[in-house]
Amino acid sequence: MTYPELNGTLVRDDLMELFVYSNVVTGGLFGLFITMGFFLVVFIGVMMSYISRGRDIEIEKCMLAASFATLGWATILEMSSGILNPVYFFVIIGITILSMIWVAVGD
Amino acid sequence: MNKKGIGLRPMMTNLSLVLLFSFFMLSFVYTSIEIQNPNSDIFSDTYGLNNSKNSMESTLGNFTDTSDNIFNQIAEDKPTAVDFLFLIFKGAFYIPWTFLSFAITSLNALVVVIFPALAGTGLGSITTTATAIMLSSILVTIVLLTVKAIRTGESER
């Protein structure tokens, strides 16, 4: 497999092209995995926060915090085309709205 | 579930906040991406973000229309007592109707965004069915609360 050359991209004009390049090289997986990683970091971080305070874990609030933070991250990624597939972006919107409804109904 | 959230009114308050918050969230996402990347794929008709934002904004316009109507009627040259009486009755029905309209179209706008997102990802019909049942129950709750508010006279206070 031959990777596209970095010199042929617009990296010197726009640093976001580095992400676009990474996404092209990995066949569209880079944007998805970095978003999933961000979600997991926030999700586990909120859970650890619950544990460190000695409280019971409220999973729906962890979901809401993680999905909302991920939505902000995905919005930044969507400001440049070619990094995050729009399908994944709308999945994040769906998860955020469903998490909000879960918190509202469950509390 | 704790007992604080049980009951029609707390549930409705929470869900109204969800609708309002979703509106702000969608507006923020739409506007910020539209400024930075107007040619983004997420504005295509496949995903429905345009439709849901437009329908939410049009329902918010209903509040402005109601307000304009009432101010216009108050500002008439020769308002009579009958006009004011009629205005009170009209307001008693218009305002709940506008809230109901906002709730229903907001739910519709959320469904327009959620369902295309879930449909293509293989999350399965169970999620879709569960969401449909949940949204239907929310709708029935909104209608029941509006009927209750009108019957008990809470909307006129």
C-alpha cells in the first residue's frame, strides 16, 4: 500500500490538513477512533470522579457529560471537511439527545 | 429513580428543559459549522439538520406572532370591554396552544435528527422502537397536562 505524500497536501496552509491526511491514510478510521477515544476518556473520567467522591455511579449522567463533551469535539472536527464522517456526527447528536432524555426521565 | 422526579409536573419540566436545551444545542452546532464550513456534508438533505432547525425556528416564531397579535389588539383605537374580555379568553387558549405546538414540533425536529442517525448504523430496530414509544408517551403526557391545566383553570391565573 502506498501512502499519499504529505508534501502534496495543504498542510503548510492549514494545520487541520494534518488530521485530514491522517484520516485519508487510515481509510476514514482516524476521525472515528479519536472521537471514540475522547468519549471514553470523559466517560471514564466522570465515573472516576464519582468513585473518588465516594458516591454511587450514575451512569446516565456520565453518558450525558461524555456525549456533550464529544459533541463539542465533533463540532470542531466538522469545521473542516474530510475528518469525521457526518454519519458519526449525527450518531453523537442522537446519543446526546437520548442521554438528555434518559437523565430527565430517570431523575 | 429517586422520588423527587415522580409526577407529571416534574417530568414535564424536565422534558421541556430537554426540548429547549436541544434547540439551543442544534442551533449552536448548525450556526458554528455554517460559519466555518458552509459546504459541509452535514447540511445535505440526507441528515435533516436543516429541516429540524427550520421547524424549531418556525415554532419559536409562533410566540412572536401571538405576542404581536395581542399587542396589536390592545393598541387599537377604540377597544371596548368586549374586546378585552375576548382577548382574555383568546389568550387563555392561544398560549397553551403555542406551548403545545412548540413541544410537538420540537419533538418532531428531534425525531428528524435522531432517526436518520440511528437508522444507518445498525443499532437495530429495538432502539428505534423504544425511542418511538418513549416519544409517544411524552406526547401523550404533554396533551394530558395541557388538558389538565385548562380544566383546573391553572392556565388562566
